[in-house]
Amino acid sequence: DAGVIQSPRHEVTEMGQEVTLRCKPISGHNSLFWYRQTMMRGLELLIYFNNNVPIDDSGMPEDRFSAKMPNASFSTLKIQPSEPRDSAVYFCASRGGWEQYFGPGTRLTVT
Amino acid sequence: GDSVTQMEGPVTLSEEAFLTINCTYTATGYPSLFWYVQYPGEGLQLLLKATKADDKGSNKGFEATYRKETTSFHLEKGSVQVSDSAVYFCALTGSASKIIFGSGTRLSIRP
């Protein structure tokens, strides 16, 4: 298996633009997680899904953030409009048993 | 609610020194405990785990013992190498399928 796949790996955009981050979980895993990591706030759980259903989105910072999981093999995290304070590394992770596997992350820079 | 507290970094050691990174937890029930490691520019990856009291997880020379009486899961290694430089996260399984991470401890090893 290729592991958790995230795209793009790097994204640079201007303030006010829409940003879409993509994730393909490991096949057969039924839980998917989106995290944000910054130096100031560390690793934050934004939202997670079980069987494609959002279970807990209490970590989503504000209405500008939205996440979808239309099927078991794909999820998106969208920021609209983006702001400089959204600059961070965004990780997707999936889990089928007790071990959680992380993707390589998307480094987002909003100027 | 469930939580994980780990020692603040950064921790700087010389090569071949003994390493301890402290981790304590608060949880209802009997969580599984984990140590994850994040190398520069990568996502988190599982280092070791323990699923019940008195279990010892080990991998790559690292060890941690699940201590229910002290609610601790300290990470140890007898002789660190430069290649061990990374950020280490203590974690536990929380409610539903969510894993709760500590804030991370940055470890730097001097040659």
C-alpha cells in the first residue's frame, strides 16, 4: 500500500483565495482525521470521520474551514477565504485498527 | 476529559547519552498508550505502543512501560544517536476512535 496520500505537498496562495487540500486514506481504513500543525499551537485535530460520516468537527477553527468525505477513498479540506494565519502544515491520517497512519502533510503558505 | 502531558522541550543530549522523556495521562477506562515520532519534514509515525497495564512497548532501542498506578508512559533509550533527533509525541486512545496527542517534545542529539 502507498500509505496515506496527500496533495498538494506545498501550496502558496494569496489571502482571500480558496484552498483545497486532498487526502486519500489507506484502503480499508474506516476513520479519517485532519490535523493542523504550527509552531505556536502544535498539533491540533480539526475534524474526523468514521465510515465517511463527520463525527467531531469541534476543532475546525471557524466557518471558513469545511471538510468532506464523499466516499471511503477521498476527503477534502477547504479553506475559503484563506488568511495568513491559516499558514501551517495540514496532515491527514487514517486508521483501521488501533494504529493511526499519517500522510506526509501539505505545507500551506498564505501571503 | 482525557489528556496527555509530556515534558516540554527542547531536550538536547550528546550522542550515546541516556534518554528519558516523561509522559503522564488522564483517562477514564483503560486506554491504549502510544509514542509517535516525527522526523523533519515528515508526518508522525508510530514508534511503540502498549495496550494494557504493565505492558512494555519497544522499538528501535526505545522502550516505554504502561504504569497504571502512576498513570505514566515514559519513553527511554539507553544510548541515543544523532539519527534519533526528532519530535516525540505521547498519545492515548480517547473516546470513540480519536487519539489524543501530547504537545510533543523536540529532541536534538549532538555528535
